[in-house]
Amino acid sequence: MDLVNKINELKKQKNAIIMAHYYQDAAIQDIADYVGDSLALAQWAAKTEAAIIVMCGVHFMGETAKILSPQKRVLVPDTAAGCSLADSCPADEFAAFIKEHPNHTVISYVNTTAAVKALTDVVVTSTNAKAIVDTFEPDAPIIFGPDHNLGNYINEVTGRKMVLWNGACHVHEKFAADKLKALKEQYPDAPVLTHPECKQSVVELSDFVGSTQAILNYAGKSDAKRFIVVTESGILHKMRQQYPEKEFIPAPSVDGAACNECNYMRLNTLQKVYDCLLNESPQVLVDEAVAQQAVKPILRMLELSK
């Protein structure tokens, strides 16, 4: 509690706010001013009047906040908190991929570096990806990257044939259909709520497929009393807070671990949050020329998401 009090005092002194993704440790979620998915974090970053944003998530989230609020100081507790999905799509290789498919609209997942966003026509999150893709003509040639599983899911539900970059999230790739089948047999009354970054074999076993925010919303509206949750286990904290009368069962990973955590997300700690606020470091910086290009598809996403 002493550390929490110190963080709260620094926030007041420095006109700072803390934003946290649902996949953060429970202690960080509890001290955050805003907790949400990637879309919500981007929307809040664009609106906030705070002088300092502490982004508790992974590095691309800090970059997005900085691109949207270049005049603000954006801090991340640990610069090593990267993203396997963003890492799977190097900007130079993605640029070459785009050249191989001329006259295609480029749609990039928010889980990408600023340099990849700068090559993009419109950014999407798992919350709005289908809705934004639906704004294009059914036969429009589209490149979708970097998450192959999310792109494949959108192709399946829309009947499109988007060209997909072959990237994936190391967390959602670890969910296995056989493990999920066994869990469904154990809890036959529990709807399966799955993130679309999971493999098709896992998605096909699900009762609902959606972003972390959509999964949270579904659990609140459903009459079911327990659920199997197939995404990073950090979301369970918020689910249990909001719906304490319901039971949430984390789907195991392919190696049989009881829950599936992102090792990058978990690099952030309360001590690191305090240190970065105290020292106003590490700071997220984005090349100005890259930022000027990257902000365009992000703003287009925010406009389409109103």
C-alpha cells in the first residue's frame, strides 16, 4: 500500500495518468485510471489532458499513445515489454510484401510498430476489425496483417479473400483444440469465450468470439453462471471484479499450464510504475516523419469507430 500511495502522490504532483491493458497484472489494473483493450487505450490517449501518460501494456501501445499525443510525455515501465505479434512483422519485410501485391488497401492490426503503421491505410483492433473491413467493397483487394488467425477469422465470417501476412500472437497460439475439448467436457454448461487471435480449430469450438472488451461484455449480458475464457488470463481479474457471482475458467495452454500469460505484459510491476513516474523514464519516442505517416491510419480507425 505504501508503494500505491507513493504512485498516487506522484500522479497528482505531475498531472499524470496510468493506462493499463486488461492483460496487466491485477495490482497494476487496480491502480490504473483507465483499464481497457487496445481500442479504448488509443481513444483515451487521444482525449486525455494529462501531461504524462504511463502506458502499462506493451511497447506498441506506448508508441500509439505518443503518436496520438505528441506533445505529451509518454512513459512505459519496461521497454523490454514488447509484442511477439509486432515482432513477427518487420517494417522492411512488410513493405516488400505490399509491393508484391499492388493496388491493395493495407489494413494493419494495432499490434504493430509505428513503422508498420506508417505503411498502412487503416489500423484496426480486434474490437473493430470486422466492422472496418466491412466498410470496403466485398471484392476490394486487401492486405491484412500481421495476425494471420484474426485475418483468417474475418475472411471466414465475411467470405472475403484478404491477403494475409503470416504473423501470430505467442499467447493465443498456445491454446489447443484438444485441451479445450477436454475442458468443455468437464464444464458442459460453460460457454466458451474466445479471442479471434486463436487458431481456427480453437475458434470452431467456441460459443462466442470477440475482443477482450467484447468477451467482458458478453459475460455480463449472458445468463450463464460460468464461462471458459480463451485469451490471456489477465482479463479474468476484471471479469471477476465486475461479475463476482459468476465463475471464469481459464483455458489451459498447449503445454497444460493452468492459464496462459503474456510474459511481455507481465514485465511491468508496481515498482517499475513508481520508478518510471519518479524519473519520467523510460520515455517513448517516435521518429517525427514516421509519426506523421502513422497517425493517419490511426485517426482513420478512430473516426470509423465512433
